[in-house]
Amino acid sequence: MGKGGGLAMTLYEVLYNTLKKDCWKFDYDQKNELFRLEIRGINCDFVSFIIVDEEQESLLCNTHIKQKIPFAKRVEVCNFMNRINYELAIGNFEMDMDDGEIRFRTYLDSANSEPSQEQLINLIWNGAQTFDTYYPGFIKIVSEDYSAEEAVRVCSQDDES
């Protein structure tokens, strides 16, 4: 927006305006400087937290599910996530090994430029759609004792149908 002598908007303002314009329901946590969105997927519902870092000119989107991975399944789920992460072009799965929380992380570096509405929506949707694609694999491991390899195959078959 810096053309014609106008002031450039902050990343916060750009993201806020994009979410409003695109009719997202969200909360802004001023204390922690993050946006919170609830997203309904096909296989699961998600909560995404978008952290705006004005100084680094970046946005970090962490997409979470409510379920935690039970202790006994964490190593197999790590194997599953590693197999998926190796193939992904954008974003990655992560797990807190102490409490079993899993998330999908996407990042947007907007140094010296204002991100487009499409880039911001992609930042959010990439996490939710990827999580939705692989969520059945997490459930197969946790509930049905599938191996990481079997769970990846289940998710890959879903892609092909």
C-alpha cells in the first residue's frame, strides 16, 4: 500500500483485513499477539493460531487438533510424521513428546513486501488441508494399531480416490 505516498499497513492490519474480508470467524489475543481461528475440516476440526511478528516481517501458523497422542503411540506417530514431512513441500508436522500434542506448522516470510490475500489464506488452508488429509492415519495408529507405513498407505489411497 506504500504507493502514492500512503502508509504501508502492518502485517497485523493486512491479516486482520483479509480475515474480515474473507468472512473468517476469529479472535485476537492481544497479550500473546496471535489470531485464533476454528476451522471445520472433513475428517476433523482444527484450531489455528497465527503469530504475527512485525519485527521479523513474518507470520507463523500452527494448526492443532484437540486430541493428544497417548504415550505408547508417540514413537510410531513420530515415524508416521517423519515419513509425511519428507514428502511435503510446504509446512511440517511436529509433536510435543512430553504431552503428545501435535500440530502442523506453516510460515510466511513477507520481508519488504505486503502479503497478498491469497498468500494469507494459503498460509491457513495449507495447514488445515494437510492435517485433514493425514488425520485418518493418526487415528489408525492410535486406535487400530496400524504401523506408520500402513497409515501412510491409507492416506495415500485416499488421495488417489
